[in-house]
Amino acid sequence: MHYRQRFNWDCGISCIVMVLPKVERIILLKDLYTICKQEEFYKSTWTIDLCYLLHRFKVDHVFYTVTLGIHPEHKGKHFYEKIVSKDEERVNRKFCEAKKRGISVVKGSLTITELLQHLSKYGPIIILIDAILLKCNTCKVNRLSHELQKCLPRISSYHGHYIVLCGYNRDLGVVLYRNPAVGDSKWSPECILFFFYVSLYITGVDKHFLWIDAYNSNYNSLVFYSTAYLCKESIKLPNFTF
């Protein structure tokens, strides 16, 4: 199921929508503003907020990050400067309370190989990338950047953006993903592994990975196969990992 973000701040929430089962998805969309208020965020979501949303809907996951809290360098970035001071207390508090809430947060990064292994064995991954550097192999352009420029025309050097990794093709050397910035289509966009690597690792973006553990989740078949089945049937590529 593909879901397009409605605002310039809800890409992360839209990724959550794409990995939730149908009933929970409907609840989140119907009560979005109430839930945002209860979870203490609005128009400004950090990855730890997404963890609390997944936990709320009983979806097993693990959050990998190189920084437990807000990265100090963000205070000097134009993209973050207006929201860091507003969100810092909430974000740091949620990190501190994560363990006792039953939310798994691991300090560390992951390699491309580890990401692909998870896709092959367990399910989708929500990741934070630099949208400006992510190039879509399906349409041969940086379509994501183009769409984001419509929403945020002043973006020029960096834009943190969430997408859902949902598969890969080893023979073609591409990863398959769903991004909430573009409209639905029968295709899951492809990104050549090199460009994916650049958008994820080369820039100053946080290394944030949300592993969805489909098999251990209370909604295992729905969480995992709702994404995988769509990609498998739409792309029709050989040696698809799911």
C-alpha cells in the first residue's frame, strides 16, 4: 500500500502508514491530530517519535542510530535550526524513557549488506536519507528532489527525508523503496545501490534505521506482506528477495 504525504512535515508518519496493517492504518489516519497531540509532536517529527508510534500499534521494531538524542551538529544547520530548540527536550526525554517503554534503541550504524539481509529475512526498513542526493533509477531523474522542491522551494543543499525500503534486486544492483513525497503508481521506484549509499552515508544526515520485525510482530503477515507483495507483483523482477 502506497501513501503520499499530505504536508511538508509528515513524511515519517506517512512511512508508518505504509507499514501498518489496514485497521491500524485507518485508526492513525482518522485520529492523526489527536494521536500527534498525545505523542507530543506536531509538524515536527523525529525518528524517536516514529518509534513511539510503532510501539503504540504493537509493531516490533529496532531503532539504530549513531546518536542517542539530537545530533549536536544539527544546531548549525539551516534545515534544523528552527526546530531543534523547540523539540530538544521532548526528543531527549523520549530517548531516555525508551527502554522502560519497551522500545529497542541501539547505538550504531548499519552497513548496506546488513540492510539487505534484513530486507531478505524480516521485512521493510524505514530510513532517513538526504532526498537531494537520492536518484530514482526508474524514471532516471531525482524525482523525489523535484517533488520536494514543490513543497519546500527553498531547499538547496540538504533535506532529511524518510522512505520505506521494501526490497532489492541483487542482479540489477538496485534497492526498491516507497517514498511518500510522490504519488502512487504501479512501480516501486528503484535506486542504484551506489546512489542509495551516497544519499544515506556520505552526507551529514543522521544514520537512522527503523527495522520492522514482521515475523515477531503481532501483525506479522500484514505488516510484512502488505509491502512485499505489492512490490513483488508490481516490479516483476527476477530474484526478488521476498
